[in-house]
Amino acid sequence: MNHKEQLFQDMNYKTISYFLSSTLIIGLLYTNGWFDVSYTFRQFLGFIFLILYFVGTIILVQRLILKDRKLRKHLLVRLSVLLFIALIIVISQWLMHKQNDRLGAGYLLYFELLGFGIPLIIYTAIESVWLLAKKKYAALCIDLFLVMGIYCLVIFSSIFGF
């Protein structure tokens, strides 16, 4: 059995697809107000969902990352891009907050998320199709986990009032 076949055997794609699907469904239910609780408890519930997603991601991807150097590099490159964008957003929000112009900070956050989010979505869609065509399922799963991580941060962190 070669290296690619071993990676394919190590990943439980059925569990991963159930995990990603359930996260998407919980996010949709969360934003549509199916959890009829107070705002404080709703925020607490969102952070619990967020923590559960990241713990589940670590558990499902840990064996792959530890075994394959290319996947580790693939993950680190994508995480570094996401952290760089998050750093730009946080620093610009911090600078705008210092000026006591909260309305401007909100508009800046909106335009930053659109300016960074749309190109990231387009790039991820193109890369996902390319990885699927090349049959690199492990790298595709890592990309999907990162995209769902962004989704969970936006939905469950209560930054946007969901």
C-alpha cells in the first residue's frame, strides 16, 4: 500500500462529511432563531458550538497532519493567510475604535470582510475543484475544515448579532 492509499484509509470520510453537514445545519438553525433563549445564553451557546467545532476538527485531522509533511505545509500556508487577514481586520478595528468612530469601524469591518471574503471564497472554490480533480481528498478536507471554521467564527461568535 503506497502513501496515498494509506492517507485515504486513515481518513474516515463518512464521519467527516457527517461532521461538516451537522455543523452547517446547526449554523443554519442557530441563525434562524430555533434556539429560543435569552441573548446572553445564546452567546454562550454559540461559543460552545464554536469550541466543539474546533475540537472536532483537531480530532478528525490530527492523524493526517502528523503523518504527512505535504498536508502539514498545505494547512500552515492556508492558516497563515487566514491569520494575516484576521490580523489586518483586528488592527484596523482597533485603530478605528481608538478614534471613537464606531459607525466608521462597522462600515470598515463590513468592507474588509467583503474585500477579503469574496476573493477567499472564489479561490477556495477553484482550489477545491482542482483538488477534487487531482483526487487529493485529504487536502480538500483540510480546505473544507478551514472554510467551515470561518463559517463557524462568523455565525457562532456573535460578532454580527446572529
